[in-house]
Amino acid sequence: MQEAHELLKKFYHHLLLNTKEGEQALDYLTNRGFTKEIIDKFEIGYSLDSWDFATKFLQKRGFRPELMERAGLLVKKEDTGSFFDRFRNRIMFPIWDHQGKTIAFSGRVLDKGQEPKYLNSPETIIFNKSKTLYNFHQARLDIRKHQQVVLFEGFADVISADSADVPNSIGTMGTSLTEEHVKIIRRNAESVIICYDSDNAGLDAALRASAMLARAGCYVRVATMPNGMDPDDYIKKYGAEKFKNDVIGASLTLMAFKMQSLRRGKNLQDEGERIRYIEDVIKEISSLENAVERDHYLRQLSSEFSISLDALKQQQLQYYKTERKKRDNFSSNRNNTKAKPALTKQHLLKAYQNAERFLIAYMLRDRDIANKVQDQLQAEFNIEEHRAIITYLYAFYEEGYEPDISTFLTRIHDDNLKRIVTDIAMMSVEEEVTDSVLSDYVKQVLNHKKMSMIKEKESEQVEAERSKDYLKAATIANEIIQMKKALH
């Protein structure tokens, strides 16, 4: 099935770029702002205006029609039992799995009046929408490097965003965000910017997606656009720079987005609706874990509506106690049930902690990777337990042992370290890892120490300013600038 998809993808791409039949489709794409580089990068193609070209093309190469129907490439006629092409006279967008193998297509119409506008492959044994994130295989390195994902609702928005120099763009495939999607995103990034359509459906979808991602431990922001526009439209109308700066760069915190959403459909000039809005916002503020955040948004409410901050805090405290009680009850109930594997804890870890765990996971599986990490990091991990584990691991390999978790565990006598090694060994990681990905993990480990030093310097600067020693404060500020340059 994958082989047939790969073959058709290459042929569709050839038809678009090199044949008379593909000229109309190529002109359409060019007029829509698609460059040759974009067409090549996303392997866009064209399917002929024929009922049986792909059918014959695949049959000649030994692919059985019955299997190609199951793959979603052909359709079977009920009355005759014969087969015909699913995609005809359409611009073809390949859909890849997370390793970059073609598993499906989405075909866009050329002729007006032809329905539907986009025709997608059905779900098959190689294509599952709830587990597929468009462009993930190409965006993965940028996502891991910056620990950030920009999430869209569809592949057209992803292509536009990528062409607007947002390379960490991925999208769902015509389906709402699922728990499977969330797991994949959280394994690879710490923060997410959601950029959905600006209509009511898009805003509601963004709220649902943000709640799921926040529960998984992601730091979530939401990028919004003028009403009625989708990201693809916005980029075509206003250009790449404005999209990067005024949409992605100006994304809202999750709480600010919720406050904006709660205003929808309310007339805040009406006293009753205004009070209801304020109560709704206070409830949302009460769900925030961070006390500084709670204080910030309460002050914002107080300022906007000229309400006593003390009154707001008192109301918020009541909601907070109720919310806390619910959480404690939930936690207690969960602890009384069968415990989930300790691995779930990693969702809440910081980027440098996850980086250290992933490095150890790869080192446990591959002696060469352990040697590479030793050359670059020695035992300079930030977490004490991790330093102890890799010290054991270096000694284990130096004594001539091959990778073997069971044997390695017998060398460790501390129960806590054994548990951590077992957790890390159970982590889901790629079978192969590139030097570039390893290098990114190493940088995250090293950068944490540098960031800690910068924070210490920033505290010194604040102290100097408090003491009115402005010369010292300026000197420290210059040191901070140099340290940040070195960091980048």
C-alpha cells in the first residue's frame, strides 16, 4: 500500500511539473503564490482527468485492484465489480506518516462546481487521522530545537505557514485534536501555539484543543486573526512578515484567550451580563496554579471594571478552595485506583529534564550514542540522579558489556535509581536518532546551566538597582547581554 502511494505521488508530481496536462493545475498554484520550492518540498502533484488511468498504471506494475481499493486509491463499482480512480482532475497533496512515508492523499478540485472541494483518502490500515499530524516529519527538527509547535487545523494552512518562515508548523487531518495527537506533541515540545480559523467553530475548537494540551503539561498560547479569516487567507492577503509578527508573535496566553472568548456574545454595558462575565473570568482564574498569574488577571479585572481588588480576591479565594477540593478529591480517587506507569510523570517535566531523559534512553539502547554523549557532555547533567545513572552506564560499557537493561540494572544498588532507569527504558523513542537531534538535546542540557547563571545575574542586577548602585547594575546588564549572546 505504501509502495503504491509512493509511486503515484512521484507520478502525480511529474505530471504537474512536466506535462501539458498539468499546465492548468500548475498555473492555478502559481497564481495562488506557490513557488517551485514549495511545490517540491510538499511534493504536490496533479491527477489526470481520467476514470481509469491510476487503475491501469497500478495494475501494470503488479498491484492488485482489490488491495488498492483497501488502500483508498481506487473505488469499486457495486453493479459491475470493476474499479475506477478515486482522484481525477485534482491537485494532489500527499499525506505522510511521521517517518515521511506517503500514506494518503488530499485532492483539490480545479473546475468550479466539482464537489467536494477537497477529496481525502478514507482511513485505512496505513492512514489513521487520529494519529497523523501533517508535516510532522519535516517539522520535527525545528520543533525539538525550539521546543515549540505551531498547530493548525488543516494542511493548506501548514503549507502557507511554512512558506511564511514558520517551519515548526503541523496540522490535524480534518479531525479534532485527539489524545494521540497530544501525546505526540508533548513528547517533542514544551509549548504550543494554536492557530485555528477565526470563526466561532475555529475558536471553540481552539478552546477544546488548548484544554487538552494544557492538561498534558504543555504551555499553550493562542494566535488569533481578524474575524472570518483562516491562516491561509491571512498570509495571502497580508503577507508572511505580518503573519509572523501580528499573528504568531502576538499570540495570547491561554488565560487571555479564555477571557476574550468569554466576552463573545455578551453586552458588557448591561450590568447583569457584565457581572456574569466577571464571575466566569474569576472561575477561570481560580483554576490557575500560579499565584502570580492569578494576581495579574485579578488586577486586570479590577482596573478594567473599577472593582475593589480585595472583593475580587475574596470571591476568587472561594472559587479556588472549591476548585482545589475537587482536584484533591480527584487525586485521592485516582490514587486509590491502579497506579499508571511512572512514565506519565514525564509529561510535566521541563525541556532540559526531558532532554536528559531522552539522551539516557538512547544511551541505554546504543553504546555508540553513549560514547558521543560522553564526548560532548561527560557527566554534566543537571539532575543528580541522571548524573549517577550515566556514571554507572559509562563504567558498564567500559567493562565491555553490550546494551542490556536487565544486566545493567544488576549493577545498580539504589532502588530509586533502578526505578528511574526502568521508567526511562520504557520511554517511546524513535528507532533511529540523528546527530542533529542528539546535538539539540545536548544543547538543552548545557543551556539550562547557562540560563540559571543568567537568572542569578538578573537577581544581582535588581539588587544593585534597589541599592541605587546604577554603575554596578549597568555592568551586570552588559554581562547578561553577553551571556545571552553566547547562549544563542
